[in-house]
Amino acid sequence: MGTKEKILAKALELYNEKGYNTITTRHIAAELSISPGNLHYHFKHSEDIIKILFSELIVKMDELLNEMKKNENKVLKDLYDFTFSTCEIFYSYRFIFVNFVDILNNIPEIKAQYEGINFSRKEEFYFIFSGLQKNNIFRENIPEFITDCLTEQIFIIADNWLTHNRMISKFEKEKAIHHYTLLQMNLFYPFLNDEQQKLYEQQYIR
């Protein structure tokens, strides 16, 4: 691992542990036992580190979504695994979501990128929902306004569950990921057909 990669890894660790607003490039350099000048050779500002970490998050989610979209024979477990993996990825970059408003306000590039992602993600979720209907996981004839609402609900939970966990639930990693995976999965329950609802209860609730 090169110096640049070590800086990114340590920055992610420190931001996750202590928060975006409390960690400076000097803190990161000290933890790595390198000079601030050495760090600034690779990253002029802390915002440059944040932008790369945010891009890493997006790439990981793109890969996950692409795998889900390519799967033409989706089953209920695929939806659960996708939701679980999403929570794992978000937890790995949890400082972004806990400090979301500050980051968006302080780094215009990330704000613009996030706004664009929101639009593209809606299209991707529509595609996934259609596939779930095609494979008789979701019910047929779900009204479009309900699908629109579901997509927005997913975004709201996905963007805010880490803050809720830190403030209210205070679960450690494994329990947090499991709990909020089920919380998001429960959104899908009314859309499952009767057979899939029974399967969901047997596999994930009981």
C-alpha cells in the first residue's frame, strides 16, 4: 500500500471514529507518523480526501447495483443480500452520512454529484423493482405513485439510518447492519405477493 492509499485508509478510520469536523490533515499525518508536508504532497486539502472517499462509496454502490440489475432470476434472498450489502457499504463510510449536511454545504462538488446520483438511482431502482415483479416477488399492478414513494422512502432511510443509530439505537457494527437491513426490508413487505410474504416471515422475522 502506497502513501496515498495509507492516507485515505487512515483518514476514513479517523473520520468514522471521531467525525469529519474534528479531524484535520495534521491529525491524519500524526497517526501515520509522516509530516504534514508529506501528506499535502498527495492531498492539498482535507476536502480532496473527502471527495475521493465519497467517490469510493459511489463506485462500490455502482458495482452492487450493477450486479443486482444483471441478475435476471431474482429471488427474495437477492433483495435481502442487496439491502444487507448496502448497509455494510454505508457503515464503512458512515462519517459521510453522519456529517452529510456539513459535507454537502462545504464541498459543492459532492453536493452536485449527490444531486445527480439521486436522479440516476431512481431509474436503477425502477429497473430492479420491475425485475422483482417479473420474477413474481413483488405484486403486479403496483401504482406508480406508490413506487415513487417507495424509492424516496428508501433514500431517506439509507441517508439517515447511521445518524439514527448513533443518536438513538447505538448498536455496534454487526447488530446495526442487521437491524437496519430488516428495517429497510420491511418497507418491501406490502409489495411482496402472499407466498413471498410468508417466506419473508419464515426466513427473516421468526
